[in-house]
Amino acid sequence: MPIPPVLSAFFRRWRRLILVLTGIYALWLLVGFFLIPALVRPRLEQAATKALKRPVTVAKLGFNPFTFGTTLQGLRVAEPGGGDWITLRRLYVNYDVWRLLRHTLAFSRIEVEGLLVKTSLDGSGRLNFQDLLEEEGPKEPESKEASTWILDVGRFQMTEGRLDFSDRSAASPFHTVVGPIAFQVDHIRTEVGHRSGVSLEAWTEAKEHLAWRGDLSLQPLSSKGSLLIENLSLPKYRPYEQEQVSSEIRSGTASLHAQYRFAWGKEHREVGLSDLGFTLKGLKVGERGVAESAVELPLLEISEGRADLLAPSVELGAIRAEGGVVRLQKAKDGSLNLARIFKPIKPKEKKEDEKPLQMLVRELALKGFQLGWEDQSLARPAKTEVKDLNLHWHGLSLDPAASSTVALDLKVGEGSLSAEGSLAPLKTAGDLKLKLAGLALSPFDPYLDSALDLRIASGQVGAEGRVRFAFEGRKSDGLTYQGGASVQGLEVRDAKLGEAFLRWKQLKVAGADVHTAPLALAIQAVDWTDIEGRLVVQPDGSTNVARALRLETTPKEGAKPAPVTASALPATPASAPDISITKLGISGGRLSFIDRSLQPNAALVLSDLEGSYLGLSSRPDVASKVLFKGKAGGLAPITISGHAMPLRNDLDTDVALKIQGADLTDFTPYTGKYLGYTVQKGKLDVDARLRIDHRNLKSENAVKLDQFYLGDKVQSPDATGLPVKLGLAILRDRRGVIAFDLPIEGSLDDPDVKYGKLVWKAIFGLLGKIAASPFTLIGNLFGSDAGDLSSLGFTPGSKALDAAATTKLQALAKALQERPELRLEAEGAVDADQDGAALRKAALETLLRQTRMKALKLAEESPVPAAERERWIGAAFETAFPQPPTPKGAKPAPPPPPAEMEQRLLGTLKVEAVDLDQLADGRVKAVLGWLLNTAKADPERVFEVQTGKAKGPAVVFSLK
């Protein structure tokens, strides 16, 4: 095809210029393709080696003179000690040269492909390129003048990037590889207000995924967009966890997504997150060296969150978790495992200007959690487990003034607990409706060990009411509870012997109002059903109650037991808690008393207890009313009535106790020990009244023992030496009834005032009085005007019964009639001086009568008239003491005075022992004759005895 004339003319005219330009262009191509790479590559390696202080090599450098694009291939930056630090498979840079004319450093495209950077920290925490970050001497101050040049990159793109990171500064080495990394930035421009599009996506060797998409402004520095982290393997970062806390993350993955806002300018700074979501799966956290994990979370999700990291403040729309397991353990030193696990190894020092974190969780929902609790700080570890724990918390905040609503329900064994209401956690205040049902008590009995020596074999507690509490550092801080409660199927055993101590079917409390500041308790009604208690006295004298309440201390081996000292019952303090129970009702009650210190053991039972206590209170102005009925020994009715104040120690108490027909054979172990005899049979009636008036105790006890007879003799070192059977025989009437009053008095300020001790003291006091003076009691019972019945006095020398003796004998006869078991022994006695003198006087009178009868030749003796007494005394004296013949012329000697003659005559009369014996025998015969013949006493119960112990002109009696 021929060349058009116009073009031919053009080429001819401009041929030289075209050839020059073509030559220049060809030269540019030769320089660009061959010379520039050849010249630049060694210089680039040299400059980079000097700048990085590490060998730098470039496998290939290419330049495209058409596009001004530069391609670098096979970049390698070596470590000083060998190996690669940075390797780059390909770098492509496409310049926009013409825009240099507009003070713009422009790149239409920058592509980085196959970049690998190896970063490591040595044992001292230094980076492998730490030397490049350290300054080498002072630098000239940089000019702060704003540059007029603009950087403009159409697109920066990195593909197949990798970061190899190793950290040997931690306790355990850490290594990870991040890659492949894909990073792209579109329209980078350093112009004020210009925003570039940014995207980053990366994976790790653990299949962790990171994605970042958003925009970026360099002037001012700001960005917004979205951030995604998926499948973050938590155990992988354990080396860093171990430096902060004592926990050990054993499994778990985390994912996070959020929208972010970032701005860092002179006038405005912002770091915020929105639409925040966080997911935690398969988390297991434990304490180092402990096989079982302390926390297990199959799934935890956080949604609708937002945060201002500069404020700082966090608001979370919802936190939801399911099927979690938390195992709490209290060590012997009292520390909690969770506190140990999450306690910072190096606590963070709070800065002076550091702002407190503001946090709000709009909804916290835990579903199907399990909570294990083990307390090893106790002598016997306590262990329990909570199942199906569900928690819904709305408005949880770190604001101390904020209040939130909460609903909780859970199961503990066969029991359940639910609570609903408001809480202010940082004020430690709340108002909750509480419902507890069927909570087993036995897992918690190790907590009783510090105060009680008991074991809870069974029992369930329930409650329903309202709990309010506040502990804000004020005097009024405390807790209140209004509602009811119950304890069902309780059985408490003695820890040492495993024997039943206390049990009941149900204890139900209604209308309770409890306050702790000040301590006060008001209850409308208490219903106690089928309660059974046991008081056991052990062979060593200790009781199960004292041991259970830890009132006794065990002496060390080889040491002597400390003496037991009594203490007075203290007065009720003025600050005693205000306690009131409107009505306490008991049905089906049973109290057992077992005394193993005796052989055989004693066992007393009070059963079928029914009744009520109205107005039980610690207030002094509240009236009470007591009425309880039951059966002693299963048969004998017992009634307790009146009013009492057991919650106070020093005020009014007036209680009446009545027992009808209690079987006395149950008391054989006690009568054997203290009286020395078993009980053959007998019934007991008691009508007692106990009063306490301003700490003065007074008890009136009317006791009736029906057909109470002692049986066999018992050898007991503690048995009294008193004549027990005699005392009972004196007290027992002909119907077999013993009735007596047993008054008891004392002061509560006296350490020895114990009611049981006072009862025995009164009983032995009565027996002692009977033993010391049994006839005094007989006289009081049957002859109060007869005087002392222990003996009958006689006129000296006489055996005749006078009126006084007859009165006494009448009283004795009545006693023998009313006390058919009594035997009366009588012994006649004389007084040798009084009775001897009386007998001699009687013999003198006989002598005078005989002398008169002979002198007057009378047929029989007759009393000497008083007018003739001196005559016959003289006659008897002359016979007994004849005067010698009077000499002639002498005057006869005058006779002695009559009194002297009488005394001399008495001196001639002798009283023989047989005379005294006959007098004594005559006296006792007179007494026995009267009792047998006149009073018609039973001959088998009246005896004459001769012991030689009786003295005086009397008949002496003794009772058997």
C-alpha cells in the first residue's frame, strides 16, 4: 500500500528528529530494562545492608521503562548470627512520575507478595532488631514545619504475608506464625480529611482468623470500620497468662467482632467500640498442679456491647452462658481457689489520674450452671454441689449507687432455692423474695464442729419470705427477714457415740420478723411436731448435752481433771435481744433421760407431750401462759401450767406441775444408789408449784407415794446411812400412802442452786429429821399435845400410869393403828438414885405400919395417921437402935429429932438390884398391858426388849 503524500512529506521533513527520538527511546529502554537494574541492585543492597546492619541481598531487580514500574524479587535480610530475618518473594511498585510536578509522591500501585518477617524476643526481652530501635547518639531536632508534599498511593496490596514470632522471655517459650496475611489499602493520601479503604485478613497456624475492614485517615489519624477475631486458641497464650495470674487455661476458643471508631488528633481523640460481640467456647481453667478444672464454660456469649476505652466505660447488652461448672474450694489456710487463681502475680499500681471503669451489663443470664463447694479449712471437710443454677440479672453496674434486679433459682441435692428482687452489689444492699425448699442439712454439719459435737443425720430446711440487707458502713447496717421457715425430718446424733440426740418430724415457724441491728426476733407461731430429745448421763458422769454444747473439756492424758465449780445464774443483761414468740405449740413430744452412771442404768421417759406456750418473750412486761400435758413413763398423766419467762433469768415465774400415778420402779437405779434398796412397787403423785420472784426461787412440792415399798438391799458406797425403811414406815399410812410436803427455797445468785440438787437435799433432810427424832414426827402426826413420845416418865419408885402417860400411850396407839408397818419396842428403866430413894421411903412406911400394927395388936396394916407419925418413928427407931441402960442417978439421954431418926432408919433399909429390876419390869408391863388390853394393839407389833440402854424412871420406846 503506497504511503500517502502528506505522511511522506512529514517523515522527510522530520526524519532526523524522529530518528533521534527513536534512538533516545531505544536507549531509555535499554537503560531501563538493563542498566538501571544492574546499577541500582548492588547499591540498594549496599545501602540496605548499612541501614539494617544486616546482610541484604536481592535476587533480581526489574524496571519497566514503559510504566515506570519496579519489581524486586528474592529480597533477603539475614540475621547477624545467621538465618533469615526478612524474606520477600516479590515487590512491585508503579510510580506516577508526572505528579511529582505537583509536589505529590504518587504510586499508582504497590504490591507485596510473599513477605515473611521473623520476629523474636530473647530471654532478656530484647527484640531481634532491638539495635535498630536504639538511638546512636543525639539527633538534630526535627523541623516541625508542615511538609507541602503529599503521599498518594492508589493501592497498597500485600498477599501471602507471614509473621513468625518467637518469645523466649516468658517462663515458657511462645511461638506463633501469622499467615497467610492479605492486606490492602486503597487510595492512600496524606491530605487532610482524606479517607482510605483498608482491609486485612490473616490466619495463624492454629487456624485463628483475623479480619479488619474499614477506612483510614492519616491527617488527622483516624479510622473506623469492623474487626473480627475468630477461633482464638486461649491455651496457646498460656505463657503470657502464667506471668499475670496463677491460673492455667487448659482449653477454650474465643471469637470477637465489633465496629470500632478511632481518632487521635490534637482536638479530638476517640477509641470506641460498638456492636461488640464476644463468644467463648469450651473454656476450662484450673489451678496449676490441680487436675480438676476450677471453671468450665461450654459457651459464653456477649452481644450488643459498646465501649469507650478512653472514658473508660463498657456497656454490654447481654451476657449469656450455658452449662457452666464452677468448683469453689476453700483451703486449710482459708484461701479460696478462685481468688488464688485470678489474683495478679504483680498487682497493677493504680495511677493517680486513673479513672475508674464504668460498666453496665443490661442482662446477665446464666443457665444450667453447676457450682461445687468444698471447704477443707474445717476439721471435717464440707462438700456440696449446686445444680441447675439459673441466674437472670438486669442492670448490673459498677456504679455504687446503682440498683439492679435479679432472679435466681438453683437445686442443691433434692432441695431448691429461688430468689428474686433488687440488689445494689457495690453498696452490699438488697431486697429479695426468698424461697427455699427441701435443703438437706447434713452436708453442712461440719460447720457445727467448732461449737457443737453433733452430727446431722438427716433434715431438710425450708423458708419463704423477704430478705432485706444493707452493709454500707453505718450503725444501722444489718439484715432483716420476714416470712416463715421450717425444718423437717431432723435427726441429730451424738458425734462420739453415734446415738440419737434430737429428732423431730417438723418444726414450722410462721410470721417471723428477724432484725440484726439491733438483734430482735418476733415470731407469730411455732409448731413443733413429734419432737424427741435424749439426755444421757455417761458412766463418767458427763452428759451428752454438755458434750454436744462443748461445755466440758477433755483433760490431757495423765493430767487430773479440773474440779467442777458451780456458777451463779447470771442476771439478764439490759442489752438482751428482744425476742418474742406469740405461740409455741408442741404435739407428740417425747423426752428421754438415760443415766448410765448407775447400775442398772436408769431410763425415764416423758411422752405424748401436747400443749402450748403463749407469750414467750424476753420483755419484762409481757405475760405468758404455759399449758403442757403428757405422760410420765408412758402411762402417768403429767400437766405443766402457769406462766414463766425462760428467756429471762431474774423475773416472774409461777409454774404448777402435776404428776399422777408415775411408776416408782423406774427410779430403782436411784434408790439403789442413794437409799440402798430397790423399789418393789409404788406410784408417785406430785403437785408442785415453782415460783421465781426477782431471782428468789421458792418451790412448794406436795408429794404422794402410793404403795411405795422398798425391795432388796443394794450394796452401794453412796447409800445413805439413814433408816430409810423406818422413815417410810413412819410416813406411810395404813392405806399404804406416803404424803408429805417438800418445800425448797434458794437464790439464783447462789452457785449451788440447782433444782435437782435441792430436791435431793430436801429429801435427805426429811429422812435425817426422821432418823434423829422419829417420835417427834409421830407426835406431830398423831398427838400434838402429848409431847415427846420417845419415853414415858414415872414417879420415882412407882410403876403406875398417870394421866400424862395415858395421853402419850393414846398417841402411840394411834400411830400403830395408822402406820401398820411400824413395830414398837419398849424397855423399862429405873434410876438407881431416884427410884432407890423412893423404894427406901416406901420400905420405911411399911416398917411404920408394921410397928403400929404390932404395938396396937391390929389385925392388919393400915396407914399411919399423920398425927401419930413421930410416935411410930420413935418406936421403930428404938427397936432399930436400942439405947444402953441409963446409969443410976443419971439422967436419960434425949432422943434425936424425928427427922434425924427418919434418916437413920432409911439408912438401915436396903434396896436390892432385884427390886429395881422388878420396878422396871413392872413399869414396862404396865405400858404393854395398856397398849394390848386397853388400846387393843397388835401383839405382833409390840415388843418388850432389854438392851440395858434405857435410863431413868421411865419406859423408853424405839420404832422398827
